[in-house]
Amino acid sequence: MKTQRIALAITIVNLILTIFLLSQIYRTKANEIAPVLRGRALEIVDDQGVIRANILVHGPETINGKLYPETVLFRMADPKSGPVVKMTASAKGSALGLSDDAEAGVQLIAKDTGSFVKVVDKQGRQQTLKP
């Protein structure tokens, strides 16, 4: 009988400790702010699950024999046409691209080889402004 009471007491203590520990794990407050958010990428999606904005680090790659360095990329997209705001930063410079639903838009480029502004209209005509 004594063994059963000890076992029951230990079980009750374990149950109380388990409830206490679980309540500590799931306790959250609305006014608490995480000091750092870490990850490889961040994606914001709309109600239909379409990615509308993302931030990511794109590794270095070679395209047509040209090496492009590692780049941090921030994109915001229209749900129909794709990216309409694109901002990049790399060791060689940075760029900001603003476009409409078609091929028209404005690009601001600041690279180690030179900076320029490029404007393209809906008819495909373009103008580049260099210092």
C-alpha cells in the first residue's frame, strides 16, 4: 500500500511539473518583440498563396560566361505580372528597378564600373542618362 501511495505522489508531482513547463513554453505576449529574425529568405504571400514580396540572398553564378557576385535581392510583385519593384545589393554595387505591368520602367544602377539611369517606355524606346 505504501508503494502505491509513493507512486501516486510521484505521478501527481510529474503531472504538475509537466503542466507548469508546458504553460511556460506556450506563453506569449502581444507586446514582446523578438530581438532578431534570422533565415535564408523571407516571403510575404497574399490570401491566394501568391508570393507578393521576398528578400533573399542569391549566390554567385555564371551566365553566358559572365560571373555575377552574391547578391541580396528584395522584390515586390504584382499578383498578375510578376516583379514590379526590384532592389539589389552586391559587392559590385546596387540597383533599383521600377516597372509597370509591361516591359516599361525605370532602372537606377550604381556599380563600381559606373552609374546610370535607364528609362524604357511601353513602345520599347529607351533612354540612358549617365553622369
